[in-house]
Amino acid sequence: LGRLVPQQCNLWMGCASSGSSSGLHHDFHDNLYVLLRGRKRFRLWDPSHAAHMHVRGRIKCVHANGRIVYEGQGDVRADGADAGEADAWAVRSAAEKRVAAAEAAVDAGKPGAAAQLEEAEAALE
């Protein structure tokens, strides 16, 4: 899969002599489909046609990559992450890096490192 990081893994199994259908739907992430036996037919529609389909919910926006966001889902980015949660993670990650750098400076005996560590730890909280 190269540099692709799987977001979610699902296994769908079925056995029906008369066939089965998953119905018209859209997935929020890319898919890798493996069929072990039998056959499967896919019908794909361009996400730009979503406004003309009978969807459940009111479409807020369709991102350039095809990610459909519905009203009430919040501020969802094109990758499916909640924008507020992603921003909070970025702030926390940067604060953790500042703490690690300040700890290394304290260990190395650098002047002012203890104060930097206190500030970095306060920012982390």
C-alpha cells in the first residue's frame, strides 16, 4: 500500500444464492475491494451529482476529492477529520515537542532551560 495509511478496515461477508445488494450509498474513505469468489458490479457516480440524488440529510458541501459533508456534521475537512479536533491535535503535538526539547535542554544543562520547561509544560496543560 506504499505510504497509504488505512483509516478503517472492514470485512463484509455474504452468501446468497439469489444475489445481494448493498444499495446505493457512499463511503467516506477510499476503498480497496477484494472479491474471493463470485462477482460484484459497481455503479459509480461523480460526487458532483450528489445534489441530484435522493440522499439522507441536507448536503452542506462536497469537497474537491468527493467527500460529502452533511449539515449537522460540523466542520469536516476533505480527509474526513473534524477541523476543530485536528487543530487541537496540532496544538498539542507542537506543545509536546516543545516539552521534549526543553527537557533535553535541561538535561544538557543549558541556561534558562528550566524556565523554558515550565513554560512548555504550562502550554501543554
